[in-house]
Amino acid sequence: VDAFATIQGGIDGVAAGGTVNVRAGAYHESPHITKSLTLAGDSRDTTTIDLLPADLASGTYVSSLQIGGQNVTVSGLTIVGHSAVGSGLANSDIYVESGVATVNIQNNRLLVGQIGPGANGDDGMGILTTYTAAPATFVGAINVTGNIITPAATSASRAFYINPGVTTFNFLGNTISGEFDARSFSQANNADIENNVISGNGTSKGIGVW
């Protein structure tokens, strides 16, 4: 078993189809998953990815945890997104590239930052996908199960935004709580959103399906 100092080191070092086991602890980075693999934290209560600032040239979009591998599972992590500073950008916690086959996001905690006056429309989200109208580059399926999604601070923008370009989006058994000031949307071709617990406050906007 190889050991690496960073999550990105484990991602780069593992063979396609393998598993990167992340020990309990805090990791200050914005990993980019470029191959099929499982990224498995010890537990969302003990294993944290503290994303880099969104304005930093981190190598991922808005310094997210970016998924570009064909078949990827992310589980057992707390992912901390940060709010915008001044006219800068907030993180989006998980960003899914176009053209991948299956993404499983399960049993994580996503702490979502709040946007500022310089928002670009893609920041301040728990889960974000790439917009595409070309069927050849659609994502096959995104399965989001058993996660907890809350603002990192007092409020956040959106829990998720699934753009056109996803064939199937399943959002099952998750908990969304706290003040999200913009509605979460799925524009996937097919969506199953059920058995979730959603409790908002303040100006929370809820969930929509187009």
C-alpha cells in the first residue's frame, strides 16, 4: 500500500479503477480526479477537505473538488467551501466535468460558501455540473445519496445546480438544512429526487426541476 502526503498525490499515484483511502485529518487542497477511482474518507466526521480559495490558480474550477474520471465515487468526507471575499468568488464544493459516465457522491458533508458581488453564476454551490447541449458529451448518471448539505456560515447560494448535459440525476436520502438563498435545480433529462429531508430558514428557496 502506497502512502502519500496529499489527496492529490494519492489520486495521481493510484491505478485507474483503484481506491484512494483518506485517513482522518484535514487536507487543505482542491483535488482534481482525472481517472476512474473511489475516493474514500475515513468518515465525514473525521476527514475534511478544506478547499483552496476560489480565486487561487489551484488547477480546478473555482477551486472545487473536480471530477473528470469516467467512473468516480466520493464518500466519507467533509468538504468545506469558502465564501467570497470582497468581489472575489466563492468555492463550489464539487464540480463534475462533461462526458463522464457515472459519479457517485455518497455519505459526505458539504459545507457551502456564500457568493459576493463578483459571482460568476457557477460559484457558491454544493454540487455543480458542466453545461452542454451535445449528447455525445453528456454525463451518464450522477447519484447523490446520504449526504448532508449546509451553509458553511450563516447562509449560502445553492445546494446544487445540475445543468443540461446530464442524462440521469438521482438525489436520494440526503439532508439539506440552513439558509440557501437561491433555488437548487436539476435540468437533467431524468431526475429522481425523493426521501430527502429539506429544512430551510430565512430566505431559503427550495428545489426545482426543469
